[in-house]
Amino acid sequence: STQRTLVLLKPDTVRRGLVGEVIGRFEAKGLSLVAMELRTIDAAKADEHYAEHVERDFYPPLRAFVTSGPLVAMVLEGDEAIEVVRALNGATDGRKAAPGTIRGDLSLSNRENLVHGSDSPESAEREIKIWFPGL
Ligand code: CMP
């Protein structure tokens, strides 16, 4: 059934000039853009988005990274969009992600892995509220 999911093109995507490449993959798959904005976030916003990770060892450098420059936040819609986006993104670690996925083709990092996609319907609802409260 139709779902909405929150996707971030993290600052590495913007810095590397891969925004068009990555959005193109989502569009080519057939997903629809519902909302999209270029935004630079502060630490509080990062902590809100990554609430479940704030106590993890990897979080401080992740927070520094996601606040390091503009990112593109968007809501994508389509049939089974949450799972479809996660499949297109590939495994978290770009070094292990399968070729053909966004991370597998374009990232060599576990942190600077280009994209974020909501991991469940509950996460999607929470994250869409955080990023696009008007939707
Ligand atoms: P994301 O899908 O946005 O969810 C949490 C993010 O934390 C993940 O993508 C990576 O950017 C980052 N991350 C997860 N695990 C690690 C790790 N072990 N080391 C560094 N960064 C990580």
C-alpha cells in the first residue's frame, strides 16, 4: 500500500554534487516527491532526528557531520515506499553495501553514507513531523 517516508540527502551528497544523481534514482524508481527543502540543521535538530542514537559512541561525529553543511530533506511517496527506499539506499556501511545501491555505488564510508531513509512506518511518521510539520 502507499506509504510516505522521510529521506535526507546528507551534507556529503550536497558537497559532492550528487543531489541530482540520488534524486534521479528515486524518481526513476517511480517514487513521488511530496516535499523537499535544502536546509542546514543545528545540533538540537540533529539530536531530535537521531533520538535513538544520541547515546551511541558513533553519535558525536555523526552529529558533527550532519550539521556540517546543507542537506536536502524530502518526503517521498509510493507503494511500499519505506522498504523500497531502504533497498535503493543499500546497507548502512558504503563499503559493504551491494553494488547497484546508492551507498554501494557512491559511498566508501559507514558515516558519510549519503542518504537516510526512515526504517519503519512509526519512524516515518515521527520523522516527517520533525522535518515537515505542515504535512
Ligand atoms: P542513518 O540511516 O542516517 O542512521 C544512523 C546513521 O548513523 C547512519 O545512517 C550512519 O550515517 C551513522 N552510523 C551508523 N552506524 C555507524 C557507525 N558504526 N559508525 C559511524 N556512523 C554510523
